[in-house]
Amino acid sequence: MAQSIDIDWNGVALILDADRAAFAPDTRDLLLADVHFGKAAAFRAGACPVPEAVTDADLGRLTSLLNRYAPARVIILGDLLHAREAHNPATLGALRAWRQVHAVSILLIRGNHDVRAGDPPADLAIDCVDPPFTLGAIDLDHHPPTNPARPTIAGHVHPGVTLHARVGHAMRARCFRFGARVAILPAFGAFTGTDSIRARTTDRIFALDDSSIIEVGNMPEIRTRSTRAPASR
């Protein structure tokens, strides 16, 4: 089982990493989506006892990706902050401490949660733009477009698959989905769920566990069901 898989998609070289991100070596951009920092704080504000440690875990995986690929820029395809409750001392303190160590350029393409949460504080030095964002021959967006004018990589859906090895044995996994014109990244945040996807026979599906990635799109043991992602995702 591999930590990463190299693919070519619409003429763009990409390295898909088990840590829920894609690296574009030609431009040295690290792409990830749906981080949802502060989601735990939002749940705590609603009287649900959730630990803040998920922020540190996500920042730790992001640090590992920086060490592995040394990107010139990190591009977040929407939903960096989960809600206005993310603007709390614990979450912002962890982000500020991380930024003091890692001065990499960060670009946020605003998603639906970013609109509600508001842009991150200026001292985090995160540039924010509305979608879509052009990256060479492709576009980057938060919501997957229905009829894209250009090949587009997006997030929002939190794609997942259920793999059935045999009767009674199944595994739920996050995944990358690469269609002919639209690709969807897995949710980066640890405190996020998944929605099952309807895989076309021409799609390439890459399932993830905690440390490895494997292509499963045309394997007979993969089964998926269609679940419409809620508008508030």
C-alpha cells in the first residue's frame, strides 16, 4: 500500500496523497478542501462535548504534507473555518502558533462555510478569493460544477465509498473521485463525515485509510450508493 499515487488528469500532473491532499508538482501547489477548523468549537457551543484536539491533529497532517512536498503555496478549496464559533481563542491560537512556524503562502477559495464564518483574521496571512480560481489548464472551485467550461477540481461533497471484500466484511473510506471533467477531493478535516458517491464506470476512485491510498474505481468489490449532499455541507 502506497502513501501516494501519481496521476495525469486533463494534462495536469498530480500526486494524490493518503493525507487527503493533492500536490501539483509543476506549479508546486498543495491542494486540499473542507478543513472545517473550529467545527469542534461549534459543537461545544451547542452543548456537545467534543475535544479541541482535532485541530492539532489536522495541523499535524498539514505539517507532514509540507515536509513531504515543500509546496510554494497551499490552496484550500473552501470551508477553512466551520462557523463563526471557529473565531475562538483555542482554535485561532492553534492556527497562529502553526503560522509562526510555517510561513508558506496560503490561498483560500471561499466555500459556503467561509461565507458564514467570515474570512480568517488578517494576522494569519491567508489570501481569500471567490471561486472559481484558475490554475493553468484547470479551474479550482468549492462546489463541483454540473457543466464545467474547463476541467475543475472541487470539494464540498466529502466523498466516501464502502468497500466490500466479501459478505460480512466492509470498510468505509474517504476517497478522491476523478471524472472526465470534474474531480472531487476528500474532506481534509478529521472531524468531518462522508457522503456516498455514485461512481460512473469511467471514474477513477482512490480510497484512503490512515496511511495509504489505493485505486478502487474498477474493482468488483467496490459498491457505492448515491446520497445527495445537504446544501449546508
